[in-house]
Amino acid sequence: MLLAWGITPVWAQPLLWDRLADGLSIALWTPPSPCRDVPPLIAIDIDPNRYRFQVHYYRNDRLSEPLDIHEWQLRTGHDLVFNAGLFRENFSYLGLLYGNGQSLGGKQHGTWLGLFVAEPTVPGMAQARIFDLAVESFDEQRLPYREAAQSLMLLDQNGRIRVRRTGKQAQQTLVAEQDGGHILLFKTTEAAALYDVAHCLQQTFPAIRRAMAMDGGSSSDLALAGALRPTDGKPGGIPGWMHFLNDPNSGHIGLPAVIGISPRSRMPDNRSK
């Protein structure tokens, strides 16, 4: 089998997915030998036909300061919350940021050309996907999607890596669009170079069409609703990925912008709190 990108995939052992809910699965993925500089990653598979995405920005939520990832999860009630893109020291967002069809204050960044979008305004469009602003436009006068967050383009539709090899290592949060329409969320378990992670995904995940990187370092974070976390009493015990989900009692920085997902049958809306 050949990738659409024209390279031969090097397969790792199949991911052992744990089903958390209908349309939401999680696994701990140990990359194969071509990814020797990439640590294990938490991988989360999201079906946008069953899960809806929602962007939150602390000022729009009438908060005086950013919440940490677990505070965001508790406030919103989402099944899963992860950090959005990059921001300045004054917590203003670096790039386009839309929630519920409204601009949350950001302007299009000229070089960070990945745009995660969800919740189309026109029937028949994908529920969630990644725009490559180098070859596509996002019409802010006639919004094609209600939710949007801009950040670094990582892999484009031609399989080209869109970040430089700098050697800088940090925790990373990545969002990828798959051929079948599912969204993959990745979170590194240790610091890694963004270029190395991009090269690893390029070589080993043929189903990925496009990928982008959200903010890294201390901002790289995710939180899973307590009801979806397995307990010691369940068959098989605690899965390996649980050990890498941060303890809500440990230190987390405040995040001005996050993206949450909830089942389409149960979609909270806490913007007016």
C-alpha cells in the first residue's frame, strides 16, 4: 500500500484503542523505529459526526483571568478539553479565533497557516477539518464554519512538513484530519522537537491528510471528564495512557483559549456564564 503522499508507510503495532464513548477513543501510541526521537503519544480519535467542537476564550466567557485546563473542563462540562493555539503575554490570541460564529478578537496570522474549523454554516460540508491558508481562504464576511482556531501548519495535503528543524524540544499538542473525516488529537508524553513529530506522523500515519500544531510547552494540555476515566475496579485495570493524563491537583498554567468536545446529543453552552 502506498501513501497518497508518495512514500511507503512504516507501520507500528496497531493502536489498541480504548473506547470512551460512542465516537471517542483513546490510546497510548509508541512510535516505531523511524521515530526514535519521538516519545510515546496519547492519541485520541474523535468522530465529528458524533461529537461537536466548541471554542472558548476566557474574555468571551466573562472571566477575569484564564482558567487552567481542568477548570475549563469543569466549567464547560465537555467530555474533553484541549489547548488551542498561541497567545501573547497579555493573553490575546495570535491568529483567527471564532466561537459560535463570532470573532473572539484575533486577526489572521501571516505565517501560521493552519486553521482548525468545525460546525459548518452550509449543509453538506465536513463537520470539522483543517484549512491550509496557504492554498485556501477563510471568508470572514461569509463564515463557512462557526468555530475556528488558527495555529501552525504541520503537514499539508502533499505530505510536506511545514515547520523548520530547530532542535527545540517541548511538550506538543497536535490536531490532524484523517481521510475518513475523523479528527486525531495527539499529546506528547515528554518533550519532543516539533519537526521530529511531524516527520514521524508523515512516515507512519497514511490516513492523515493534514495536521497542525497547537501551542506547546507548558500550554500543551488536555483534560478528560472524570466520568470517562476508567477506575481500578474495571476489567483490565488502569490503561497505560491514564498515567500520562495530568493530575488535576498538579500545577497547570492558565489557558486563555481552549477547544472542547461534547456529544451532539448533549451539547452544553456555557458562554453566557
